[in-house]
Amino acid sequence: MLEIKDLKTNFNTYDGVVKALNGVNLTIKDGEIFGLVGETGSGKSVTCYSALKLLPKTGEVVGGNILLNGEDITHASEDRLRQIRGGEIGIIFQDPLSALNPVMTVNEQIGEILLLHQDAEINKLASEKGIPVYKSEKWKASPGVEFTIMAFCISFISLFIMLGQFTFSLPFLFVIGMMFLRDYLQRDIPASALDLMVIDALSRVKLPNPKQIARSYPHELSGGMQQRVMIAMALAGKAKMLIADEPTTALDVTIQAQILQLIKDIQKEENMAVLLITHDLGVVAETCEKVAVMYKGKIVEEASVDQIFTNPRHEYTRALLSAIPKSEKHLPNLSTNKKSARTTKSESSIDDFLKVKKEIIDE
Amino acid sequence: MLGVTVITFYLSYGMGDPLAPYVTERTTPEQYEMLAEKHGLNEPIHVQYVTYLRGVITFDWGYSEVVNEDVSEALRYRFAATLELSILAFIVAVATAIPLGIFSSIRQNRWEDHGIRLFALFGSAIPIFWFALFLQYFFTLYTDWQISLRYDPILWEITDPIEIKTNFLLIDSIAAGSWPHFIDALKHMILPATVLAYGSMATIIRLMRGNMLDVLGQDYIRTAKSKGLSENQVTYKHGAPNAMIPTVTLLGMGFAGLINGSVLTETIFTWPGLGAWAITAMRSLDVSAILAYTLFSAFLYIIANLIVDILYAFLDPRVELGGHSSIAEILVVSLSILMLIITLINIDAAVWFGFLILVSLSGLTIYSISKRMIENPEDAWVIFLFAGTMFVVWSILSGFFMTIIYSSLIVYTGYLIYYWQDVKEGLGPKLDEFKRSSYQIKKNPLTILGLILVISLLSIALFAPWLAPPAETQRDPMRMEEHFEYNFNHQPPCYFSCTAESGEEDGYILGSTDRGYDIYYGIVWGSRTSLDVAVKVVFTGTFIAAVIGAVSGYYGGRIDDIVMRITDVFIAIPGLVLALAIIAVTGDNSIEMLMYALIIVWWPGFTRIIRAEALRIRKLPYIEAAKASGASDFRIIFQHVLPNCITSIIVIATMDMGGIVLSLAALGFLGFGGGPDLAEWGKLVSFGQDDILTGEWWGFFFPGLAIALWALGFYLLGDGVRDILDPKQRN
């Protein structure tokens, strides 16, 4: 599906060039969940942003190749990249509230991606059911515009009546009349094809009451619902691959489990490829099939999940694994004892981890 | 957090604070003056005040001697003229500025961006009257374009009179169906509207650019890109609507700026609107007209903010109207409405009622403050702090300040020498920071330009006695009258060809005005006036603002409410209008009075910004940490809150060094502040104003250039300093 070969990305900063990626090699096959783990700043997110050319202005891909289904998209045109983004690769981000546009409804935001990548589908659905593609209530959705037009018309009407030129106010009166009539006329029009598709996309991520959610703004939803909306949006373009950039970091533990389960379910249903970026090894163990460990802009180890957890080969991976705090079940159930045992254990493992890291840096 | 404070402020407006509380706080002393002139103080002040209040709400706004008619009548037909001009200018400004701001943000740090930024900076740095005079000069000399009045009197009154119903000439001509009238009215409006629009356009461009840059860095923009939207779709569909939200909140302020500007524009273009009328009234000290105008513009400002408030709630789905209304606010509002109603019925009863309210409210305030003091005795420093602030303000204004500065410099030098080892150690990181800053400056040519301008203008002020030596017989170098023994009128500039031998007639390097004042001399010594006023006003204003703003923002709650309502009162009146009103009503035309007026106008704005910063900072974790470690409030405010506000304080103070000189020049141009021959740039421009029609361009050109360069220098520097001090810019 996606193949990244010797990818190199630099950031140009005040202190000079920062080499974020020093030759990353990754291969993600169709229908597999691939985990990418590493500590903060190891270049996990930069890898996926480089692949889709979503880097900030200071970032720049300086070497390597990105292959999507065998096609080299390293130097693809902006048009081709736009087809890929959303259409072939969907992406979800860490904090759903800041990743959703605060002034657009869920309906508009998902509708947008549908219009971009599912145009044919929508038209087909519309002609099949004999319903409009989208409702002509575009400007009704932004009350500011409606309000301004109304105020404008009323002030002009009153002005012309004041002047005694009633005929001039007729067109404005007509506009106001149409604004009131529109609600009445559109009362019985069935939902548009676009609306149906949006509701369908929302129910695919198992959101309750999708009709109401489609009408709401992001800030009116809970964190878990927002992330589901993000997933619905990433999937709406019928992407064959999903990149999830730390999708559960901003959520609490129970919601995390639900979202991961959802991603797994959808992956199974659609047979998608998923690239799951995380720093949580627990998430990896639970979800992924294959995993790559990243450190300082390089992949240090790539193996199946079982192998990584049972038989890690690279020193860094071992250190990373030993840094996971473990609960000591065999200790007597005395809280003080348990606490001290735990802290000493995790502290010592973190010390080990830092020691190994230092050694690697020295090399 | 800043957004939240802005919202609460606007919502408190949206709740409908009536005019009454504003009238109460502001008009009393002015009212005092007015009646002192008219009736000779034969009634106690509160009775007079209530009578006045009744007059205001029954539209009995007094009688103006200048136009020889009822004030409310004059307001009614002049208002249409001003409103027509302002609305046209506003539409032009918004319609051009918002696309330009967006475009500039997309092309950040490219030449298009620099060009637009420079254009915007010129807009805020060029004195509005200078720009207007420029246009007047070119259009009167080189075209047959009519630039004065609202219409061609021959067409409208003699050859083809049409009925004027609304006094909005554009609409009247449409109503009459007359094309030539429409064209004529539009032709007369274009120049004043351009002048008016340019100033507010500059502000909107800068705002829009900043907001767009902010929004384009947000996560949802990345999401939009990841959907496969094109660059344009992302910018205009996802970026612009979000960036519009904070811009709209400041459009109300922009409208106030238009009212400010209309005073000057109307005067120059002899536009028969409110502004020109107010200036005439002020020159002849027609108090009832001045008060009516001040009140009216405050009223307009509040209405504009109300509209903006509603629009804001429509643009941003996260905001809902009607929140934030404490019991105390409702109480005050309802009491003032009740007061107004009683005023209508019986004046005596209203006097007693108002008296009662005032006594009980102030009693409540004193009670709550003293209760707080008894509960936490360590808070008593706040009172001493205010006393200390007042002392410092007094010392700055009374000239004692320079002594303090010099002595503290000496003490500081002593400190440096004594603790040299410690200082040396601390110097390392500072030096690093300095290197970083100088790198940033080098990267930004505009900042260097600003720095050069500021340094050269400051050195002109410093070396004035050498650059333009005063005459031996001159008693005060600031007075231009005595500079030459014989003053020759209307001399053209001789630049550097003048020689000492060629005599005094030829000695005007930059020409002379109609009273024979040497323009070169005036500019050189005028820089001292500007520097003096700007430094004093900025220092005093910053001091008051820093202390009051930090305390009010840090404590929040009731104290904050009271302080904010007081600043509301000042901000509701456009700055220039308030300054003019203060000068005109007190009748004191000295430069000191002008300074006081400017301070009164400027401190509320400062306070607002610092208070907003303090509000933001006090919710940050390190303040909590400081509190948890047992630091006192005093320590937190001065160790943690203020140092973190210092960036914005420095930036705003730098910018306002320019802004205050612009206001000073505007006031000088209108003939206020200092004696008639004081070396002051605005005054020099006004001397040159009358000679435009004879083609003497140097009279208004050179002093205006000095003002523009001064303001431009400080604006550029302020912009640059903001870029350097903002850690987010370092990437």
C-alpha cells in the first residue's frame, strides 16, 4: 500500500538545519494495522506529514521516495496530492477539538470531503432516490449572513417608505417574503443526498443520533464524539488507508479503548491499511499486527508485535519496554509496601532507559 | 483568555447599559462649567445636573450660539452628512482591507506582504490632515475637481433643485431619479471618504493579517488540507471566517476612529457635518454644542458596539448572547433607568433619589473595601500602591521626574560597579539573547528603517541648539516669533543654497509661513515639543495603566468590574473628541493642559490591554505554583504578573510614542495647545494650510513629513520589537 524509502526531512530553524528524519524506511501492506512507536520528538508524526506533504512551511523533504500502490508520489503535483489526501489516505489527529473547524457544523465539514471525493456517489444516490444533491439552505446555515440581509432589507424598506417612494421598497419586500416563504416551501423536501451520505458516515462510526450530531458544532460534542466525527470524516472519502496520529492521547482511558476498538472494527470491515502512530506501547500491543520503533529520525527495529514484546533485538527497544511501569502482583497486599515497590521499580527502569539512551547517543 | 475578556466586556454592553451611568460620571464637572458660565452658579450642583439630565432625555440639548439655532436641530441635519460620509468610508475601508489582509498573510514575509504592511503602516502613521491637504493641493491645482462642500451649489440650488428629504444626498438623488445629482454628490464625497477610509483601513489590514496568521497555524487548517481541499479553499472557507471573528469585535473601535477622523477631514474639506460644526463650536467655546457633540459621539459609539456585539454572536457559534449579568450590574442599570424616569416627573424628587443612590452605593463600596481590609490586613498595600502611583504621576508632570531618572541612573551605575562579578555572570545569557535579537533585526529591514528614523529624530531633538541656533535676542527658543529680527512671509525653501551672507530674507532653508516663521527652525525645535509630550504622556499613562491594570486583572471580581466600567466611560468617547472637549471646556489652551487631556484619553486603553494580559496570566499554572508556595499577592503581581506583561507594555508604549504625537499634531492643527507661535508640527501644518491655493506647498509639506516620519519610525520599531520579543516567532 504505502512504501517509504530512505525518507529525509529537514526543518530550517534559527539555530540551523534540524534533521528530523534521517532515512526512514517503512512498508505498510494492504489491510494491516501498523504501529509506529517512539518517544516524543523521534519523528513519528513528521514521517506521516512528510508522506502527505502536510509539513509546516519551515519543513522540507530533502531525500527519499514515497510510493503509494507503486506510484511514486514524492514529486507529485499539488492536484494529485489533493486527490490522495482524503481520497486515498485519510488522516486523524491528536486533539479532535482543535482539529475540527469551530465555526462549521459537522454536516458542512463532512459534506465538504464527500463533495471532493465522492461526487459520483452522491449524484448516483440523488438520481436513484429522486432527491436533490444538496439542499439550497447554504446561506441559512450561517445566520450572520441571513441577519445582515434581513437588516439591510428592513432598513431600505423603512427608508423608502419614509421618502414616500414605496415602489422602490418592493424588491426588498420580495426578498424578505421569500426568506419567510422558504422555510414553508422547504418543509416537506426530503433530506438531500449529501445529508444522507453524511448521516451514513456518522452512523458508520457508531455515533448515536447521527441526525442531531450532523447539525451541531464541534464544541457541542464530547471528546469521544469529536474523535468519532474525525474518524467519520477521514473515512468519508472512501480512503484505502488511515493514518491515525496519536488518536487517543487527548482522551480518557475508557474512551481510548472505545476509539481503538472502533478503528479495529472499521479496519476489519473495510480491509483498510492503518498506520497507528503512538507513544503508548499498550495501545500497540492491543491493536497492531506489525510495529516499527523510531528513534532520532530512524527506524531502529521493525517486527511483528509478538516478536517486539517477547524478543526485542535492538537495545533501544529493550530499554523502551523496560521503561513501562509494571504492577507487581506477587507482592503482599499492603499498600505502603506496594507503593514503594512500584516506585522503585519504575524509577529504576526509567534510569535504565535513560542510561541506554545515553549510550546510543554516544555511539 | 483574551477572547473571553473581550466577550464579557462586549456582552456587558449587549445587555444594554444605558447612557445614564456614563452621563453621571462624566458630565458632572463639565456641567458645572457650563452652568457656571450661563447661570452663575445660583443653584446647587446636583440640582443643575438633574435638570441637565432631563434636558438630555427630552432632546432639549441647549442652544448653540455658533449656528444660532437649537443644538438638537443642528445635530439632526448635520448628523446625516457625517453619517453618509462615515458609512461610505467604512464600506470602502472594510471592503478593501479584509482581502488585502488575507492576501498579505498568505504571502507572509514575501515582497507582497512587506508592501501591504508598509502601505498599512503608512495609513496609520500619516497624519490624516496632512493626507487631506495633499489631496486638496493636487486636486485644486491640477484638476477642476470640486473638493469642498457636499454638492455643487449651482446645480443643486439654482439650475435644478431637487427635494432634500433625508439629507443623505446619495439617497435623495436616487429618490428624485436624477443621475447628474447622484454623480455630483458622489464626486464630492470621494476625496473625504478616501482620506477617512485610509486610516481605518490600515488598522483593519494589520488586524486581519495578524488574525489570519494565527488561524492558519491552527490544527483545523491542517485537517482541511488533509481532506484534499485546495490552498484557496482552505484559506477562504476555513481560514477567513475564523479570522473574521476577532476582527469584527474591533470594527466598533474602527468606527470610533472614523468619528475621530471626521473631525479633521470635515474641517479641511469644509464638509458641513458634525465634526466641522464641533470644531467651530470649540473654537468659540460654545459649551452646549461641545457637550452635545461629545455625548452624541459616545452614544454613536455605544450603538456601533451593540451592533458589533450582535454580529459577533452570529459569526461565532460558541458565543451566546445574554450571559454574564451579575446582580450588581442589573441593580445599577435598573436604578439608573428609574432615575431617568423620576427625572422626567419631578426634578426635586430625582435629586433626592439620586443622592440616596449615590450615598448608599458609595457606602456599600467603602463597606466592602474596609471589610476586605480587615479580613486580610496584608492587602492594605494596594491603597499605598495607588498613593504611590499618584505620587509618581505627579512627579512626572511637575518636572521632578527628570531628577528621579538621573538619580536612579547614578544609583544603578553604582550598583553595577559594586556587584560587577554577579552582573558579569548574568551577562552571558543576556548577550546570547542580544545576539538573537540583532539577528532578528537584521532579518527584518523594516525594523532597521524604524530604528534609523527614531534615532535620527531623537538626535534632532537632542542637537536642536546646534542644528538651528536660536537668535541672540530670543528669550524662549520654543517661540518662533522672535527667531528672526525681521520676518519675511511666504519665502520659498532655498534648501542648502542659502548662505549666511545672502541675508535673512534668503535664510529660510525650508521656506517660511505667512507670519514669516522659519519652517526649518520650527521643525527642529518642534521635535522637542513632540518628544516632551510623548514621553510624559506615555510614561504617565503606562504607569497608571500598569498598576491599575495589573491589580484589576489579578484580583478580578468586583474591583475589576468597577475599574472596567470606569474605563468604559472614557473609551466610549472618541479620543480626539474627548481631548478637544476637555481643552475647550476648561478654556486653558496651554501645552500642559493638552498633556493632561492626552493622558486622560490614553490611560484607559493601556489599562484595558494590561488588565487583559493580567487576567490571562493569573490563570497560568506558574501563578498557581507561586500561590501554593506562599507568595504574597504583592510579590505575585510584581514578580510574576507584571514582568510577563512587559512585552506588550513595551510594544504598546513604543507604538503610542508615535500615536500620541499624531494626536498632539491633530490638536495643534486645529489650533489647540500652546501659544500661537510655539514650535509645534501640527501648528506649522495649519499655518501652511491657507497657502495651498496659491501653490505654496512647503508650508504644509515639511512639518507634516516630520510628523509622518516620527509616527512611522515608532510604529515600525514597535512592530519589530513585537516580532523580536514574541518567542513564537522564532522558528
